[in-house]
Amino acid sequence: MKKIGIIGCGKIAQVRHIPELYANPDAQIVGYYNPTRSRAEEMAAKYGGNVYDSVDALLAETEIDAVVISLANVAHAEVSIKALESGKAVLCEKPMATTLAECETMVAAASKANKPLMIAQNQRLTKAHQMARQMIAVGRIGRVVSFRTTFGHGGPETWSINPGKDTWFFDKQKAAMGAMADLGIHKTDLIQYLLGQNVVKVKAVLTTLDKTDASGELIGVDDNAICIYTMEDGAIGTMT
């Protein structure tokens, strides 16, 4: 049985990570940390486990084998690296980090610590997607020469832990990126997973067309992304 620490008790942790770990007979949630302590206390009261006053305090707990990191985007790299250096396996929410350099540093830290680092690209775990990948790999649908995919919803102001126009998803200092990091990252990863290839060329427009913050100004991150991807074998498609 793996002993798990939860770092970040926002909406995705509350509706997915924590209840699913709680239901898993091979996992036990040992502790929680959240910048707003009351949220961690609510989760501990509901699912059991201890509440820690800081990330460092949770990572110092030798009983914990692995951590789930679901903090704001800008914290992913720093906390993941700390966790790996403390000997924990890491499941980090997407986006992996906010810069390529941060991502590469995370990979290096995992390699040095010899601990797993997984990013929560959950579209790879869907049975239909796994079957589609297999069908494409064995040629059952022929050669893929083009593709198109769209992913959209009403916006994080409708469901985030602090619903409304002041959600951290719209704050460039915390999120760094907008719709592309929230939605586009899933579809981009899925395209690569299904085709078994990497994107090698990109043309894209990332723009803010509609979403406004609490003051009525356009948000500081993108609310739309339209991308044209070229794959390793020359296939071309769109991701919106």
C-alpha cells in the first residue's frame, strides 16, 4: 500500500484525486497541505489523515511514499522538485510547469532521485483512447494524414474552487497560461499519444477574445487557442 500526501486541496483534488485515492485499496492518504488551511482540514475530516502547515512539513513526513501536487501552475516545478529531492514519487497536475527549462529541471530531478514523475495527462487512461491508439498502431484505420480536435467549456469561473471572475486561472502571475494550459494541453498530448508521434511544427494563435476579470478588463491569459500541428510523419491537423 502506498502512503500518499496531497499538496493542494482545490477543486480537482476534491472531486478527483482525493476521493479516487480514498477508494483505491492500494492507497492511503496520510496528509494534506493547502495554502488556505481550512480546505485541507475539510478533506482530513472527510477522508482521514493529518494537516500540515507547509509543503516542507508534509515532505518531511517519512511515512509518505508519494505526493499529488495540484497547486497553481507556477508552483508545479518548485514543489515537484522539492518532493523528488525528499524521496517522494510525484503525480503533478498539468501543465507540467510554465517554462521548458522548468520541465527539464523536473525531469533531471526525477532521474537523480530515481523516483517516478508523472504528469496528470488523464486522457491517456481512457479505455476508448487506448483502443484507438492500438487500432491506429496496427493500421486498422489506415494511415492518418490529417486530424482535428476541439475542446471547450464555459470556463473555470463556473467550477473552480473560488468560482467567479477572480479565479486564479485568470491571473497570469499564478496561471501563466490560460485555455491552452487548461484544455489545449490535454488534446495536444492526446494527439501525440494516439498517433505515437511528436508534434514537430506549430502554427498557432493564442488570444483573449471574451473573458473579463472582476474589473471588466480582458483577462491576462488566453481564452482561445487555435493551433495547426505537423507530426513527425507529415500528418497535419488542427487543435482548437
